[in-house]
Amino acid sequence: MTEIITGERRAAIDPLKFSQPLGAALVFLGLADSLPIMHGSQGCASFAKALLTRHFNEPIPLQTTAISEVTAVMGSGEAMVATLDAIRKKQRPAIIGLLTTGVTEVSGEDIGGQLRTYLATWADADADTAPLIIGVSTPDFLGGLSDGWSAALEALIRAVVPAPMTAEAGSDAPTALIAASAPPAATLPAAPPAAASSAATMLAGAARAIPAAAPVTTTVPASPLSRRAGTTDEDVADRNLVAVLAGPALTAADLDEVAGLVRAFGLDPVLVPDLSASVDGHLAPAWQPTTTGGAGLAELRSLRRAGAVLVAGATAAPAGELLAARTGARLLHHRHLSGLTETDALVAELMAHTGRTAPEQVRRARARLADGLLDAHFVLGGVRVAIAGEPETLLAAGSLLRDVGAEIVTAVSPTPAPALADAPWAEVVIGDLTEFAERAQAAGAELVLGSSHARGIAERIGAAFLPIGFPIFDRLGTALAGTAGYAGSLRLLLDAANRVLDHGHAHARPGRPPLPASPGSAAAGHRAATEIPQQGRATAEPDELDNLFQESPC
């Protein structure tokens, strides 16, 4: 089992962590005609919007209730109501995500009660145009991006998939108000115990799908078509419908890859959230104040009929377990979908679910990855790798590089996560970019993987650099870089191998100054000790030799 080490510093010098509201906003950006609202100060939303815009190079629909110092002390309920009224009347989104922040969480307000009161005033009168409003507790002083993503996805499942009528009393605190002829109106957090007073407690039901005191266990039924008592004809399972609950490590290209793999077996995937249709780099026909793509309300309501639930990432596991428990669908759980082993396991599950053999295009993609693993092994085998990122990204990319013989010498995550305990290397450090830089240099890292903020670290220690994760703002095509499935795994492997090759060629050119390294430093000592002797070359330069070989009739 991997050892999880907490950094020694009590404060982050160069932060690696991003807030829960940012992660929750990403989930709502993957829903069609959606608009996330941060219930907090204007600066919180401004920073998040700027960061998301730089990463995706797309206009990001994100609003705020703009809480000031006065309203934070006197009460923010009126600001919340005014913002929701204005957005409903002007932007008219189909889905609204109301995300709390640190300002509203620490004030002690009954935000859940305020939301219930607000919804009760118009839900009946505006049933035909009522948006789906979901309140999510996302305090930015706890957890990080992955925690916010998990909380929002779990709250979304609670809103669109009602609990079975046979569920035990108290097992499902929130109640979804879903009109028969209208979109679901709201997810209402249940009244908390009288002793609870914080907003975090008031919205705990809407934010966490599986309470710590009453975990939901999922039993896979003998047939994915079975359903619990209390469901209607509209809830009859569709064997071909697969609910794909995605984690934050999957890019738009990854989501396309996973959806294509599911469709290859004749199944119909519903991606939640679907960032491949909203912030994938497409040119919208006209500007609109809400998202221009993603999973729509009709698709979200169809989740109750799913014949299988595919959890594509450890971050989506709580929501996947909840959905499988509520629908009785078969649960296909994967911590990540990078590499031959994980993708083969998914293909085997799809074969068992459909009773079909793997199609030719799937076999062809697998053969390419198998060959790529062999080719990349000669470049990446033994390379010392340092990687920093969200837990799911860390696990996916690190596991894939381990498959080709790379050595993970430094792995830093901004927040802890249960999935990190199963990482196939010795330890994971919970820390910031400063600690990542120190550990990577001390370990003599030769390849650095991380966000654009890690590029400077790679340059300082003289290592090759491959950008992955969030945010990436110094290169284009971020959404098109894949890491999942057969094709995505192959792209990541080839990118990593080519970065190592390019870095080696660049620093081996004749007349190029040596890498800066202090005498006696661990990095310098490691390079000296592990330097591979070079075979004697002819007098011609490498480029001239390449030309000679190309011209040779042999």
C-alpha cells in the first residue's frame, strides 16, 4: 500500500490546490444550458472565471451573488434571491448550480432553509419554465477541486434520480421536486438537527451523496434489468443505456474516447458531466449566456433507466454508487481508464454486459497501444519521473508510466484521496509546488508532469516537461490531449517519450552549455552517477549522418 505523507509546511508557499467551488463549477459547465453561480464575494467568481477561461480558451458562463462585507455580516439571503430572480428572468438557464463559498459557509446562515423558502414561492407558478436548481455545499477552506467535483456530481444525481419508495427512512435526506410535465424544480436539503448551525451542515445532504454515518452499499443484481419496487413505467431499465459518470482527469478527447468505446458495443452512453460538448473548443453559432453543450435535462432524467453505470474515475465513485443503488443498475467501477490493464477490464465488462465480442476497431486500437507500450519502454524505461496534480490525474498518468518501466520518484497531490493508497509506487506527498520542486530536484527527476505552473520547476532542475492536468494556459489544444482508453493512453505515452527524446537531443548538441547544477547537489550527483556512456561517433554531425542514411540505397 502506498504511504500518504503530509507535507511539513503549515502554509502553502506556491499553491497546487484549487478550491471546491471551482471543481463544482466544472461539473455544471458539462451540462447543457447550465449556469453555475458562486454564492460568495465577486472576487471568488472572478478568479475562477479567469482561470477557467485561460485553461479552455473559451467563454465561461459563471455568475456570482456578489456578497459584500455588509451582506456577509447582516445576511446574504436577499442577495441570493435577487441573483436567482435576475438570472431566471434574463439568462433563463435550464440548470442552475448554486455553490457556496467560504464567505457564506462561515457566516452560519441557514442557506438550505433560504433556498427551500425561495423555491416554494415560484415552483408551482412557473412549473413550465422552472429550471433545475441544485444547492451544493462547497466550502473553499476544506478539500479541493476533486472534492467539489464529487460533491456537485453527487448532488446532481440526487436531484434527477429520485430515491426508491422502498428506501429506508432517513437514508436519503434531500428531496427532489420533480414535476410530471416539467423539468425537476429543485434539490431541497433536508432540515438538519437543531444543534447544527453552520451552512456546511445545512447543505451537507445536497453536497454529499453518501453520509459518513450511513454509507450506501451497492449490490450488483443478477440482471441489469431488475428494478426495485416503487418505480414507474418511465423508470423501466434500458439495457443499452449506460450512465458514464466522469471524473476531472478526463479531457474532452478522453470523453469522446470512452463514449466511442461504449458505442462500439452497441450501447448508448450518457456522459455526466459532458465537457466534450461544452468546452471542447467548438465554435458556437451565436453567443449565449449559458453553456452551449453538454448533458441536457432529458438525458439527465434518463439516468434512472440506465442498464449500467460506468464510473470513469475515482472522484465520481460516490455518485456512481448512489446511482447504482437507486436504480439497481450494474456498476462498472474504474479508478481511472489509462493503460492497457484498466481499459482491458472495461472492455471485458462491456463484453459481459452485451454478450458480444470486441469489435475490430477496438481490437485494432488495443494492438496499437500494445505496440506503443513496447516502443515507449525503450525511451521511458528507467526514467525518473516527478508528477504533481489532482489525485485522479496523479493515479492515471503515474500508473501508465509505471507500465513502461518509468520510476515515479516524486508524486505530490494537493489533497488526500482514498484512491491514492492504491498507487503503484512507494509514496504520495500532500503538499504544494514548492515542496514538489524540492523533492523532484533531490530525487534527480528527468521528466516532470504537471500543470503549466510546473514548467518553471522542470526548467530549474533541467528536466523534460509534459503538461497535464489543470490549468494549462501556455499551449493550445488542451481539451484534445487524451489520457484515457487505448488511443488516449497511447497519445500520453508517445507525448512523454517524445518530450524525453527532444530534451535529450536539445541538451546534447555540440557547443551547448551544460545544465546548471551546484557542485555536490543531489541532482548533479545523480546525473553523474547514472549518465549512460555514449558510443563513439563519426566526425560528421548527427544531422549530416541522418542525411547520409536517408540517401543510402540500403
